[in-house]
Amino acid sequence: MTRPREAYLEDLKALRVIYAAELPAKVEAIAEAAAAALAEWDDAHLEVLYHLVHRLVGSAAIYGFAAVSQSTAALETFVIAAREGRQPPPARREAELRALLDAIKAAVESGKAHHATGERPPGR
């Protein structure tokens, strides 16, 4: 027996509410990894940061948080460039990284009204 489409949509809405509640912790983990990477700019720290960022890019898109996914993708591009040796000079590194983190936090904030309802946030 197949479930009605409405039941699937309700399940998806519930999953979005859970995901939205977890977003601040995900962003905080990225901010902590970014701080560690700034303190010790090496392959190991950049790798940790990359994996956290990469997962958020994908999961935010899957759950309909397009603005979060897009802003996190910009940070992913920054981290990939750093891993490949194409990075800003140390004097600009922190400012650029902080600006990218602020953009992610702003994208999360802009979707807060939709988080409680499970509806798709703006930007999709």
C-alpha cells in the first residue's frame, strides 16, 4: 500500500524542523574548526574544516535551505583554494574567513521564520 503524497510532505516538513534546529550547532562546529584552522593553518585543520563545510553545503540543499547552502559553498570554495595553496595572504585570511562565516550565519537567521513551520525558507 502506498502512502498519500500528503503524508510524505508532512514527514519532510518534520525533518526540516529537526534540521533547522540542528543548523546553529552545525554552524558553530564550522566556526570552531575555522578558528582552529586560523590558529594552525595546516593541511589537517583545513581538512577538518573542509569536511564540515562540504557536508553542510549538501545537507542544506537537500533540506531546502538554499541560501545556507549557497553561502556555505562560498566558504567551501575558499577552503578548497587554501588546500590547493591558492589562499589570501595571512593578513587577509582571518577577515575573509570571518566574512564568509557571517554570511552563513545571516543565511541561517533569514530562514528562522520558516524553521518552526518546516516550510522551505526563502532562496529556493
